[in-house]
Amino acid sequence: MAQRPDLAHVDVRYIADLARLELTDAEVARFQSELGDILGYVDQLRELDVTGVEPLAHAITRTNVMRDDVASGPSLARERVLANAPAVVGGTSVRVPVVLEEAS
């Protein structure tokens, strides 16, 4: 394994504060060690010869995993849906409460 990088410059408490996390002393020590392991692994990766290797966004080819937008079965009858609605407008639509928030 490659030699571990010096982590004296990495302040786990500062990073935790940025993330709004409260850590105990034991957690800081554990995360400091884990961060050292991660940076050590990155150091190992730096030793690889990647000449001629194109950068990738993903390790495998990504395709659209969404299904086609087709009905998977019969829809509910409008009358049945409106019969269960707490409020109906014009006999064709469900009335929902207005939700408005003021911009801060």
C-alpha cells in the first residue's frame, strides 16, 4: 500500500462544522482515520498509468432506465375518482387546497 498522506492539514472538525454536524472526540478520531484511508487509496490510484484512457462520467454505459410512458392497465372511471374527492369543481376536477409561500 502507498504511504499515507500527511493529514495534519485536514481538519475534520472544520468539515463537520461546514456540514452542521456535531461530532464527539471519538468520532473525530475515527473519521480522521477513515479519511486517511480514503486519501491513501487515492494516492494509490495516482500511481496508475492512465495514458490514452479517456475520462468517463460513469464506469459503465448508462442508458435511460425509464419505461415508455404507456398505460399499464385500465384507468379509474372519472365518476369513481370524483366520488371520493373531498371537493369537486364543475363536476370534472378535484379541488385541492391553495398552497402559497411568500418568498423570503
